[in-house]
Amino acid sequence: MFAYERTAQYHETDQMGVIHHSNYVKWMEEARVAFLDSVGLSYRSMEEDGVLSPVIGISLEYKRPVRFGDVVSITVTPANYTGVRYELRYTMTNRSTGEVCTTAVSRHCFLKNGRIVSLKKVLPETDRILMQDAMKD
Amino acid sequence: MFAYERTAQYHETDQMGVIHHSNYVKWMEEARVAFLDSVGLSYRSMEEDGVLSPVIGISLEYKRPVRFGDVVSITVTPANYTGVRYELRYTMTNRSTGEVCTTAVSRHCFLKNGRIVSLKKVLPETDRILMQDAMKD
Amino acid sequence: MFAYERTAQYHETDQMGVIHHSNYVKWMEEARVAFLDSVGLSYRSMEEDGVLSPVIGISLEYKRPVRFGDVVSITVTPANYTGVRYELRYTMTNRSTGEVCTTAVSRHCFLKNGRIVSLKKVLPETDRILMQDAMKD
Amino acid sequence: MFAYERTAQYHETDQMGVIHHSNYVKWMEEARVAFLDSVGLSYRSMEEDGVLSPVIGISLEYKRPVRFGDVVSITVTPANYTGVRYELRYTMTNRSTGEVCTTAVSRHCFLKNGRIVSLKKVLPETDRILMQDAMKD
């Protein structure tokens, strides 16, 4: 299973003494970019081909706080890929404690020239990769 | 109904040319702090009294992008206050277009000395305010 | 003198219990955009005309910390406008205490199609405004 | 010479299509924490000992833009350590192009119970390390 690792930074803390909850949304994106890269889908090339993949929804459950210096491991698993939309699920584990700190989901579509498109039409190779990967799950 | 207004900033844009989706989580917090203030509950005093109110979950639906310079109006309505947990619902409307851009929910509890507490016990006055406000809805 | 006002947000605090120093760079940008707007130079229209005005250098002196909920007033004064480069100076005053918390400088140029250009050539009207304003100072 | 490496993230881009200039201040902090760690000075332990080391000034020169996905290598060298204040110098090189993208300086002091202190008194071991390191330079 794909995992992305990230050290919690000082500039990400807030005055409660823990990582501010908005940062996990950025960590999800970092893990997503790394995951897509790992299945051969470079976000950078996709955008250079004029295809964008915006976030249409996110949901996060904060279970335990993370502190400055903690290393968090984020697994990413694809789900519900329809050729037009896909969903990714994230489990963030604090490696310092071994405990799950946050679980999350993000949902995405594909846009070309500002319109929602079927990935099968605009990037068939990428479509094939995501389809296989979602089926494995 | 309470509304908080916010101009979308240049430093909040990303290379898609729109506000990056992580910023809406910060806007929810700004609107929440202003809303709680409007019902007589100062976040700052609450923390000075040793009571924290962390976020335990959030969920956002991104409907339309917001651009640099757009003014966004965010309404906040309380829901499901139990004395231990509360939920806030947010509707963000782009005043430049009149369209709803994002809807969201956040869920919170209260902590004192690192333990979940009933607000009724630690801050009875605030409990009364939130209870009334949640009932109005 | 132009002043931009800004409330320090919870999500801008760090675990020292004060506003994290990186946020002042964003506040400078917000004040700069508002200042340029006040002299008739919309950053948004400028970019729509294909002219960018990137930051080429910044310098900040942190004198006193700012806390969550404090209101900071930021004055912006132009200096050293040459038609190709300009400099802006910022004084940030904490309105809760009346004390200067931070002073800063930013330096900028103008780019069109990725090349440094004289503003006089690409946006003569804006050039005239900045020149007058820098001379007043 | 100490170097810290960092991949430029999507959430750090702005609508110019490059990394927003405020993020380099966060990268300086990440490199600083890693550098101090490399000389045996854990920022986390220092704060647990009640010693803070706030930023009292920064200065950055932006020479070339960095794009999403670029890997940036940041060298950190100490300078001007006086026992009360120290300065760090940063050179950021874009590994994708081999070019220096940004140079920067940060200045710091040490605080205990809100007062500026001599590191020699409060953390003599750390003082010895920084002194040696600044002399090497």
C-alpha cells in the first residue's frame, strides 16, 4: 500500500501547541500528488496537457493531535473511480506513537478547458491506470 | 443570521488561478470565531479560562471556484449542540457572482486539562448561550 | 497616509502563543494590494493586462509579538520608484497596545511576457500615479 | 556544509504559476530546525527547557522563481554568534536547474520567561556548540 511520510513543522503549530487542523488538508494534497506519481500519473504533466483535477469535496476526522517534530505516515487508497470522478481515502498514523491521528477522504473530477471531462477521452492511459488501481482495492 | 465577510487574497491563490481549497478551512475558523464572539463567547477568554474547543471533524463541498479579489460572505449556523459537542454549518456565497461557492460543516468538543468536558459544568453561561442559539435554528 | 487594518487570526498563531513570523509577509502583500488599489492601480486588472509585479526582495524587523485577536494597522509608503523598480515601506502597529510591532520593506519590478519592463511603456497611466506618489513622500 | 532538501508543493503555488514568496520564510524555518538538530540542538528540547529562540529579523532576495515539483536544496551557515544573538544565512538552490533561486538571512535571540537571555547561562552546552560552529565559518 502506498504511504507518504511527512514531518510536522513548527510553522504548522498553533497556540494549542499542536498542528493546526487546516494543515492536514495540505498533507492530503502532498500525499495525493505522491500517490498519483507512484501510479505513473504526474500531476505536473497532467496540467501541462491542460487537464486539471480539482478537489470537489473533502472530509476529515481528527482523532488525536500531532505535535511539532512528529513524523506522520499517510496511506492513500483510491475508491469509486467512475472515469469522471474519483475518491481517495487517507489514513494518517503518527509514527512517534503508532496511533492513527486523522482519517480523511477527498473527491475529485477532471476538467479540460473549464469543463468536466471523462478521463477515458482526454487521458486514456491515465484512465486505465486509475481503473486498475481502484479495482485492486 | 450571522454572516462574516472576507476578501480572497492573492497569497491564497494557486496555479489553477483560483483560491486553494485548503484556505476555506481557515475561513471557516475565522467565521466561527466571529460567530462565537457575536453570541458573547470570546474564543480568547475561553482559552484564558483553560477551556479549549478543538475541531474534531470537518467536511466541505466545493461548488464553484473563488478568485483573487472576490468578496465571500460566510453564514454560520449552530446545530446539534449537546452540551459536550456542537456542530456549525457554513454557507459561503461569492458576493461578486451571488452564487454559493462552498458549503461546510465543522464539529467540536470542549477540553479542560486535556479531557473532554461538559460545557455546562465548566462554562455554564456559555452553555446557556449555545443552547439557546442552537434551539432557535 | 494609507493604512490597512487586519485582525490576527487563530490559524496564524504558533506554539509560542503568538502570530507566526511568516504571516507578516502575507500581511505585507494584503496591505500592498490595498495600497495600490487606493492609488488607482488594481492588481487584478494589471495581471489581466499581462503585467506581473513580483517581489524581488523583502526585509522585516520583528519588534514585538502580536497575539490572536489583536488588530494590526499597517501603513504603506512608496519609495525609490524608478519606472522599473519600486520599493514599499510598511509600519505595523498593534492597535491593542499602540506599539509598533513590525517594520518591513518590499522591492518589486514589473514583468511582461517573462521580461522586466519599464512601467512607463506598458502601463503609462500607472507609471504616472506611482511617480507622483513616490514624490509626495 | 549542512543542506536541507525540500520539494515545492502544489499548495505553495500562486496564480503567477510559481511558489508564493511567503513560503520561503517557512522553508528557512524548516532548514533552521534541521540545521540546529544537526549540531545537537533540538528545537523541541530547547522549548521544553523553557528557552525560546524567536526570529527578530529576516531578509530575502528572490532571484529566480521555483515551480511546483522542483526540489530545492537549502544550505544553512551560522554567523555572528554573540552568545545573545545569532544569525543564519541560507542559500536555496533549485536542483532541477542548478541555479540559486533565493538567498536569505535570519536573526535570532534567546528568551527565557519572556526575557532575552545569554545562552551561555541557560544552555551552556548549546552555547558551546553554536560558538564552535560559528567559528568554523
